[in-house]
Amino acid sequence: MTCDKKLEKARMQLLWQQPFFAVMLLNLKLVETTDNPQVSTMATDGKSLFYHPSFIEQLSLQQLIFILAHEVMHVALEHHLRCRGRDMKLWNMATDYAINLQLVEACIGEKPEGMLLDYEFSNMSAEEIYPLLIIEPAAQQQTQDNAISSPQSGQDSDPGGCGAVLDACKNANVSELSQMKRDIQTSIRQAISIAAGKAGGRENLPSGIRNIMDNSTKPIIDWRQTLRDYIDDSTRQDYSWSSPNRRMLSLDIIVPGLVSDGLNQLVVAIDTSASIDQKLLQLFATEIQAAFDEGIADELVVIYADQRVRKTETFTKGDKLILEAVGKGGTSFIDTFLWINKHASNASVIVYFTDLQTTEFGHEPMAPVIWAAYGKQKTYEVLAKRVPFGRPIHIPSY
């Protein structure tokens, strides 16, 4: 059987048995490759599914079904967007450990011989598994001893031997990454709609996919609009026809805009204690820049702080805002708010970009506080409940 026919037959079986995976596969472009050093078996970057024909030939049909589902899991769980500069060999191992247990428990296809499987990693995410691989060489050794053979040496490109994930963030800008996430969500909604119509369709899916299905029923709130609404509520005082709304003007619609009573300062504090994703920080900066350019304040003050204020910058209208993340020590907000009370007493609103990983909030300042909190949704939900003042909003990772 040729590779093309075997792939088509595997996809047809998935369509009847696991329609979720079949629909997701339809949104991935199949690309045969024999000279890509990153593809010794099969791999995905979220847009395409690359495969080496020699690898496909040595698989049974049921093993191929397993590996196709494995690659779909990489995409559905956005592993290609979550690398964040990690070592790709270890990241592939961590994601394989997270995925393979779920596929085995869901009885999808036939697991390939020697694939990465460790029940100690049950119910753990790739991010939780990754640091354990760094400190446990024995877990890494499994790839050298047991991985399914590939047409090339391939150990670094696919250490698990059953399909790799490629880093889609390396050559993409923030806008492209956002579009990729939207495309994935669209594919997932389509796949869920079809899978839900099949008897027992949900119960036969891996737990990670069921979690995605559960989350898809929650209302999606755009954090950008929420942030802008909060800032507008805090900095603007009244409406005036002499200052029409700029966003409406661009649509040739004239409506009164909000104006302030006096000099306003917009204060942005950056928590530099954690490892901040520079692309996410720049996306945040873009929203702040847009709000500042629309005249919500006359002055923008940026504070970089961990346990202490380390650096401050002041911007006026027309200045370009560039935020640079620098990792430091622990987190405390006490010194930041003391500095604001002393040096930025005209602040109309304070926006704090942070992971909320602290209990040292200090005294509530005179100006309203918006906590622009990044990190995992579940972690955010726990930490947001501990915030003693201000309005927290969640900024998801991209």
C-alpha cells in the first residue's frame, strides 16, 4: 500500500471512529518531505503535517491512526505555540509524555513500539513534565533505548519516535500567532460540533480534548477590550462634543468623546520578577500605546519593579512605547505603590502587568488599580481571588 493510500485509509477510519481527529486533520496540509532535518518521522507546525514516507511505510494502519491522532493533539493543545524558547528535544519529550497516556486511555489506534509512556506523568501538562526531564536523565534515556526507528538518525527532531511538534513562534510575529490561535479555535469548534453528534463521541475522546470541549462552552471575553474599558472608566470624567470619539471618527461617525477634568497620568507597572514572554509583553504594550495615543492621559509613567522599583520611564504624547522585560528577584508591590504615591500623585489609573505570584500587595493607592495578570487560566482564577483591591483581568498566553 502506498503512503498516500495508507494515509487516506487511516483518515477514513478516524472519520468513522474518531471524527474529532479526522476533522482537525482536514485543516492540516499534508506535506511529504525527505530532506527536512526537522522531520525524520512526522511533525506539525500547526498549519501543515509533514511526514517522511519511509516512516509511514513501516507503520501498521492502526499505528498510523495513533500517530495521526498524536499530531492532532499537538495542535489542539497548542504545543507548537507554547515552546517559549525551551529546548525542543526536551519539549517534544514532555509533550509526548502528556499526550500518549491520554491516547492510550482513550483506546485510539495501536501504540507504536517504544514510544514515550510513563504513568508517573499522568494528569500532568507538558509544562509540568518539562522540568522533571531536566533533572531526571533516566526519563531521557528511554528515547535512546526504545524509540521507534526512523529513516534518519532523527533522535533530536523526534526523540519520542511517534511524531514531533515544531516551534511555530520562532519566525512569527504577534499578529500571526494570534491568527494561528483563532484558526485552531475555529477548527476545534468544527470538530467538536461533528464529534458531539456521534453516539459516545465525547466519552471516547482523550481527557485533554474533553477539557477543550468543556472550555469551549465558556464565554470568551477579549482582554484587550476589557482593559480599554477599565482604563476609560478610570481616566475619563465627562463627555464633550469638542472632543469627538476618535474611534468613531474613523468610521465617519461623530459622537462626543470623554474628556478629563485635569492633568492625568497613566501609570504602567511591570513585574520583572518572573520570566516574562517578551511577545506577550509587547502585545500588552501595543494596547497601552493605542489607549495613550487616543488621549486618555497627558503623561505615561512606566515602572519596572520586583521587590523594589528598579527603573522608571516617562512618556508624553507622540512617544513610542517599548517595554523590555528583565528578570529579577521576588515579587512585592509595596515599594511600587509607595513610589507612585510620592512621584506620580496625579495618576488616574495604575495598570500592573504581573503574574500575581505574591502576598505582598501593600496599601491600596488613591488611584484605581487594574491587575493585567498573565499565566494559566486556572492559576489566575485562584490568585485573582486573593487580590485585596483593584480589578484583575486575565491576559492569556500567545
